[in-house]
Amino acid sequence: MRGPIRPTACRFPARFPARLLAALLLAGAVPALLPGPAIAPAFAEEGAPPALPPTVRIKPLMVPVINQQGRIEKYTQIEVSLEVGNATRLGDVQVSIPRLHDAILTIIYAGIQEGWIVRGNINNLPALRRKIDEACVGMFGKDVVTRILISPLARQSSFP
């Protein structure tokens, strides 16, 4: 058994000011407290970064990968996100998600036929993105959808 707890010299008080100063430096609070040129007001003049434009995420699309014999070898999932540049048109884009899903799936199957997507890998991403952009311009007009993100999510083996 241990004996009674005796008070000993603790290093905590000696390290505390250094740790506090390091935390304040990381937080950016110390330059405002130190004498010299005011750094903190320079950050305030720049203002907050602008808000990110809204995005619409289309639910993942399941695309089969077919081998030479015409059998489904595996599935791949592709997710498409659209950045809406005109925030007032966000509601129109959200209401049209089922139509967008259908149009994008049609474009993906056409991309397989054209050779842009081979065995589940997107080989010609700019052409696929351009076709999706053309479909968006046809639905909503120019400059409503400003960016298109296409990302493969997962691949699954088919069951025998």
C-alpha cells in the first residue's frame, strides 16, 4: 500500500504561462495585445470570406460494368454535385432533381457507348462534364449551374 499523498513540487505552474502564450498565438489573439503595428485590424478590414455558393447533390448513380461476354462484372457508383451560381434559382434546380438524375444517367450510358467510361473508369471527364453542362443549360439556362463535380464513389463485385 502507498503512504499518504505528500505535496510535491509540480511543474504545471511553470509550464502554464508558456502553454497559454502558445495557445493565444495560435488563436491570433496575442498580436492584438502586443505593442507595435496592429495586425489584428488588418484581418478585420479584409472581412469574412464570401459564402460558398449552394450545391445540389444528385443521388449516386449505379452503373453496371459489362464484360466482353455481355455479363455484368461489377457495379460502380458515380455521384454528381452541381454548384448553383445563381442562388435565386436554387429552388428550380432542387425541384428538377429527378429530371437531372435521368438526364445524367442517360449521359453516362452515352459516355459508355462513346468510350468515355471504360470498365467503370471515367477516361474522358471533360467530355462527360461538358455533356452534363449542356443538359443543365437546356433545363435552366446559361450560368445557373456554374460547376460540376463528378466523383466515383465505390465499386462492387456482382453476385454470381
